[in-house]
Amino acid sequence: MSATIEEMIYRHIDKTPGKLAISSMNGDLTYLQLGKIIKKAAAFMQSIGIQKGDRILLSAVPIKEYFAFYFGLHLIGGICVPVAINAKQDLVDHMIECT
């Protein structure tokens, strides 16, 4: 039986809410904390009109907020297009044209 990564995160929330889920440059998150910020990020993105199937460029920085928006976007059916923080502008422009 396969599950999405978001489903696996929510299983961990039910079984081990206090267990470390993410360790990032700006702090750690338990599964419970991660679940809360994923839902908050998802709600925010929906409130600004992001919908299922939308492709969103997201700066790939190892911070808590990146993971919140990455998984939150998946939760609402969006498609994350990670972009390296040091990507050259011509590459970013090309990625924008392709999305």
C-alpha cells in the first residue's frame, strides 16, 4: 500500500507527535508542529488563489518555512518547482517560462 509523504507525516502525528520530524537551519520541528505549519501554509496559499495543478517556484532553502510551503502545496494539489537559492537569473527565467 503506497501513501503520499503528507499521509505519512499525518500518521506520524497520530503515533509520535513529539518526535523530531525536521531539523533545519532555523530550528527543529516535531511532527505535530510540522503538521500545524503545513496546514497553515496550505490555507494561506489557497487564500491567495493557488489551486490544484498550479506550479509554484519555491526557493529551496533548508528552513522550516520551506518545508511548510513545500508540503502545504502538495496538500492542496499544487506542484512545487524548487529553485536553488543561487540559481542564475537566466535559469530562473527559463523555469518561469516552462511553468
